[in-house]
Amino acid sequence: MFGADTICFDYFDARGNAQFLGAYPCHLFTPALLQAAAYLLPQHPLYEEVFVRGNTRPLRLTDFASVQEFQRTELYRASGLTYHLTMGTPVPGGLIMCAIFRQAPDFSRFEQTLLAFVQPHLAALLGQLPVGPGPAPGTGAPLVLGLTCREADILFHLANGRANKEIGQLCAISTRTVQNHLHNIYHKLGVDNRTAASLRAVSWLS
């Protein structure tokens, strides 16, 4: 989907304490480094946004701190990873954080939007959350505009200029079913046309 040097899936309890840290490729994170990272995580510019404000949307580190500010932290000196794109998935009793890292360049708004469309699929894969409208257990944060996995797929194709027939072919559903999904998407987003739906999806991340 987009380039990265490493990816982490970490589990935090309801208080924001790291209970499990996992990274791939594994050789980039030694046990000592993972232990140090768990201790230093409260220094992360996104920590308060996620664990205090409950923001589980895809977030870029550079929207909350400059590279220079982050590079002055012990956390950066321990990891050496400059650009971060993170996303939280609430689960009973805590939160699973997906964090994607690379040295350069910074993650784009387009990549941030792509990760937002992946979010309901990740929640469904984890098997811990209902994917659809309404708040996630333990938080007030909706999953990607309250859309189901199918609706997120359709909105993604819609935002990329696909016609209903093309969307149906890509999703292996009929054009009428696409229209029904679009009706539901418009209702959830509070819009009444394709252009407004696409703009609403992008503005949600801004």
C-alpha cells in the first residue's frame, strides 16, 4: 500500500500502559529496545492525543510536533525512527495500536486516508469490535465515519472517481447494491451527492 521501514502492533491497557509490543522486521527491535520504548512512550507527541483525548483515527507525528522537536526526545534517540503514522483500534480493556515508521519521506495525506479505509477491516480482523455505526466499546471514537467494511471500500473507490458500474465490478456486487450502499453512506456522512461524500471523507482527517 505504501512504503515503510517497520510496523508495530502494540497492546495497551485502559490506562495507556504497554502490555505487549511487537514489531516487524523483528531484528530491528531488540528486547532491550522494546523495553526502553515501553518506558519512554509517554514522551511520544501522539501519546496524549491517543490515550488522553481518545483519538483513534490515523495520525501523523508531524501534525503534532516538528521533526526537530521529536529528535530531541529520548524516545527518538532510542528508536531512530523519524516519521510515524499511527492508528488505534479499541478492544475490550484497552487499545491495539498499529504504528508504521520510516526514515523518509514523511507520510502523505493520501497515505493517511488509505490507512483510514483499512481501519474497519483491521477491527473486523481482530474480531473484537462490531464494525459499523456507533461508538466503539470503551471510547467515544467512531470507526472511520461509522462505515462498514463494504461501505469503506465503496467510498474509497468513489473518492478515486470510479463509476457505480466499476465499483460493482471491483467489489463483485451489482450496480443496484452499490447504489444502496451509497444511499447509506450519504446518510451516515450527512451529504446528498458523490462529490460531497468524497470531500467529507478527506475532511474527516484534516
